[in-house]
Amino acid sequence: MKSAAHRPPQSDFGRALRVARKAKGLPQESFDQVSSRTYISALERGLKQPTVAKVDELAAVLGVHPLTLLALSYLRHPTPASVQRLTAHLIEEIDELNLVAR
């Protein structure tokens, strides 16, 4: 089990969602098909936390992979190097689970 240092504060998913939404130039109302503007606002303010299914729906509206939103939650200030480190870490952990067909 990972230590608490590896878990982002609750508000970090909301920050990631807001950053991605603004980078895509989308208003909160763009998520009307999957959530209310009130819910999106609560997520972005860290008042609510989404389910995995909701992360998938939000990512679809943004046109990104759900892992992108989750990665942004853990990468407070993403840089090419920090993204590469996280990607390498994911590859290593998935490989250690012996789930990748060879």
C-alpha cells in the first residue's frame, strides 16, 4: 500500500479538472450531458470527489483519457520530466503485476 504522501489532497482532482477544462476552452456547462454545472463546480472546488465512472464521463467530455485527469491530480506542476517519471512508474508497476501479455 502506498503512503499518504502518494495520495493527492481531495482538492487536487478538482484543480486538475479545472485546469484541463480551461485548457480545452470549455465552460462548466459543457458537461451538461454527464453532470450539472453545480456538481462540476463542487468538484472543482474540492467539495465532492467523483467515482471512477464519473471520471470516465468527464474525461470523455474533455476528449482526454481518464488517466490524464488522474495524472494531473498527482502532478501539481506537470513538466515533461515529471510526466515521464510518472509514466515510467506506471509501466514498472503494471509490469510487476505480470498482467501485460508478452
